[in-house]
Amino acid sequence: MRIGFYQFRPLFGKPDHNCRKVVDRLKSVRADLIVLPELCLTGYLFKDRTEVKALAEDPRRSASVQSLVALCRRRGFHLVTGFTEKARDKYFNSALLLGPRGIRRTYRKLHFFMEENSWFDPGDKELAVDRVNGVRIGMMICFDWVFPEVARTLALAGADVICHPSDLVLGHCQQAMLTRSLENGVFSVTANRFGTDRRPHGEVRFTGRSQIVGPRGELLFRAPSQREVVHVLKIDPARARDKAITPHNQLLKDRRPEFYT
Ligand code: ACM
């Protein structure tokens, strides 16, 4: 299984440009699964919900999603991409699992950062796992990292790999994700953007340093902070199914959930 990410700098409000950039950069990449950053077609720093409404799309009717699915078909891979989603009269900060045959799953961010709760509706979909080439993958988005229940729920649902589209601002996530991987015995791919969304109402700088972590919490690769990077590496998903910590300890079986409520 070859998994990776594309760390780049989306331009705010230019979905066609951003989508073309992704398609162009990934057109000769060999992989099974590539993760892209959060909200990476529209950019992040919305002024208000009205601006979200102007840029959000129904993924089933989005030309960008069609282009990304066509890319999946040509390259024979899957993508997890952040997406500014319109669903009837609701607007979500979502992640889409896309494959050669179209949209496989939509996840909607559960835990909002800063002003996101005035831009988006709260996520309303279960945390779930899908098979990609026999490997079980789950999705969470950026600030979900602060809530260890998210990664744990995905691990309990059988995830081997957690895909984590991000637009990180604080500096702690990359280090914390080593622990999320370790405590759940899963691979994680954090695909973060870099650069700054400079808007009339303010600006936010993103931290890059996208990374891939192994099931013992080991850093397999980390990108620099402010540079465009595509990185793909080969993993053995069987490593995420071995939940032994010692010959006497099993990561998920040894839990005592009766004491956790
Ligand atoms: C974040 O959730 N975009 C920090």
C-alpha cells in the first residue's frame, strides 16, 4: 500500500485554480491513496457564512470533484480531500473519499476551531471506515486531533490508516499525532497546507509540516514548514492490525470502557 500527501498553498476563493494545481501535480504520481489539506479547493479564512455559501458546492454536482475523480481513474488511486460542502441548506467543513468510481464517503468535521462554528453547520455523520485496496481507512479533519475520542473511534471501527486533512495554525498537532497513532496502533497521514490566507478582515498563517506516522508512533516522514511537497511511501498495513504492546497487552482489548463514562 502506497500512501502519501500533497502539501500545497491553495489560493483563497479560486477553486478552479486550486483544483487544476492538484490535478497537474498528481498526474504522474504512483500511489494507492493521497491525502490533501482541509478546505483546499476554496481556501480557509472565510469572512462569514455568506462567503461560505458563495463558494460551497454539492460534491455530486461539482466540476472540481469530477476532475479529481477523473484523476483517480487515470492514476488508479484514491484521494481524501478537504471540501467546502453544500448539502441542501446546510454547509459543512467536509472530507471526501474519492475513487475511480466516484465519491465513496463524506465525513463532516465534528470539532470546530475558532470561528468555524459561525461559518459551518456541525458535522452530522458517523466516524466510519472504508476499504481501499483491502486497507481500512478512516477520516478526521484538523482540530479533531485535540479530541482523542475521534482517532480511538476510528481505530475501534477497524481503521488501519487515519487520513487527516488539515489547515493547522497551532504548533502542537504534528507532535500530538505521534501519540494518536501510538495509542491506537494506526498509521496516520496529516496533510497540512502552508502559506497565509490574507483577507481584508484578517490573516492566518498555516504551519505545513505534513507528516506520515507509523503504528508505534514513529515519524516516517515530515515535510518542511513552507514548501510544496508530494510524498508517498510504502506501508505494510498488517503492522496496524498487530495491536500487541507487550506479549501480555493488547491495545484495544485491554481497554476498560465500563470505567470511562
Ligand atoms: C483547524 O481545525 N483548521 C485548526
